[in-house]
Amino acid sequence: MKIAIFQANTKDNKIDENLLRYRSILSKLDWDTDLLVLPEMFAGGFTMDTEYAETMDASKGLEFMKELAEQRHMAVSGGLFIKEGDHYYNRHFFVTENSVQYYDKAHLFCLSKEPKVITPGDKHLILEYKGWKIKLITCYDIRFPLWARNKYQSGEFDYDILLCVASWTDLRISQWDVLLEARSIENQAYVVGVNRCGIDNQGNNYQGHSVVRDFKGKLLVVADEDGEQVCYANLDKDRLNDFRIKFPVAKDWDKF
């Protein structure tokens, strides 16, 4: 599977401006891309300004994802700020030509306004795409290994790819690197972590470090620290399966 990760320099609360620029950048995307991954809240930034939350039936960000999926015959994953009734969600979408699935962020970042605004999700999402099982999580979730854990039952793994979209600042960027590596090793799975870059309206600096790691924790690709860019990685299902057979630690994983 060929994955493209887009490390975007999202401008807070400027949805139209962001999407216009993204369209220009992604018009050059390789045509053989199977999956494009965008950051957390990629349309309008990690803002808790509810004026800029979008509804499911009128989301410009979601329409953008659908448009790309249909035009490119690929899947598109990324996060949006969504309003449903009186509730707001940090929602990670996975969009194909024929379907829209989503996961609501469960762990809300305690050092931000997020817990005061966002309703946390309480359900996991593992989906299948082109023969791969993919689990969705968002940013702060990566700190919680039990939430991100893979399982091995009756000879089957719950997932092959852990997909994490984020708005992770430079203050703890070294921890982001370590956490992604740890999740890949302990779960014997590919890990894709896509962060934003640039500076938000509060002066927070996002340094990128978007990566794809293999099932051994090895870096397959890493984006620049502070640049808006698209990077590619090829994921190999046969290599993953061979490694799981040759190093069968999954059978010893805790069952709790």
C-alpha cells in the first residue's frame, strides 16, 4: 500500500484559505497513492472556537476529503472539528469513494481547553481497506498504550496499521517521536503519525515530525521539522506477516 502523509501548515479558523492551498499542493499528488493522511483538525486548526465547528451535512472539510477520494480513487484520512446537536467532537475521518467512517477522540488534552469544549468518544474504530486492518486514533490518544493496543486472537491481529493524526507542539515533540516508535514495536504494526506545522493563533509552534514507522519501529519516512510537505511510504503486507511469524511475541501478550 502506498501512503502519502501531508504535513500541513494549518491557519487557525481560516477554512476556505486552508482548503484552497491544500487543493493546489495535493493536485501534484502521485496518482498511485492508496491512502492520503491529513493532520488533526486540518481544515481550521486546533481551535476550540465553536463558531468554526462544522456540521456533518455542511462540512467543507469533509466535502474536500470526499472530493479527493472520488477524484483520486483512494482513501483520505484526517481530523475535523464537528458539531452535532449541542455537542462538539474532535473527529478523525476515514473516507473512500463509497464510504465515510469516523472515530471520535477519546483522550482530551488536559492542558488545553479541549476537555471543556469537546465531548470525548468512547468507541474504538478498526476498519478494513484494501486487505489492511487500520485502527484510528488522534494525537493525545498515543500516550495511552491500552487504548492503542493491538490484540491477537485465534491467530488474527486486530489491526495492521495504527493511524494517528495530531496537532502536537514543539514543547513535547521528542515524546511524540518516542511514543510512535513504542506503539509500533509493542503492537507489531505499522504506525503512521501525521502532525501539522507552523504557528497557531496562540503562538504555539508545531514542528511536524510526521512519520511512517514499520513494525520494528524503523523510520520509513519523516517530514521536515517545520515545512509543509507531502511524503510517501510503501507498506508491505508480506513483510509484516513474515515478521509476525518469525518473532511471535503476540501469543504472549497480556489478555486483560
